[in-house]
Amino acid sequence: MDLKKLQRVIIDALEDVKAQDIRVYDTTKLSELFDRVIIATGSSNRQTRSLAMSVK
């Protein structure tokens, strides 16, 4: 799966469980470990766990 499709799948999964403040950072020039960092917030501990489970 190419990077754009994978990024879209992850963002869609986060949106499905009502993630808030979804941010995507391009880290290709900063680190060789990964190309993107996606950060999202939740409104409770339960929702945050759900966000993590939805993108596994």
C-alpha cells in the first residue's frame, strides 16, 4: 500500500471513532525511521484507547 493510501486509511479510522485535532506531520527530512507522524486527541481515556485500537 502506498503512503498516501495508508495515511488516508489511518485518518479515516480515526475519524470513525471521533478523533479530534488530527494532525499529520511529514518527517521524511527529519528521521529515517518513519515518513509520517499522525497525532490525534480524544475527549476521554476510553476514547483515547479506542483511537489507538482503531489504527492497530
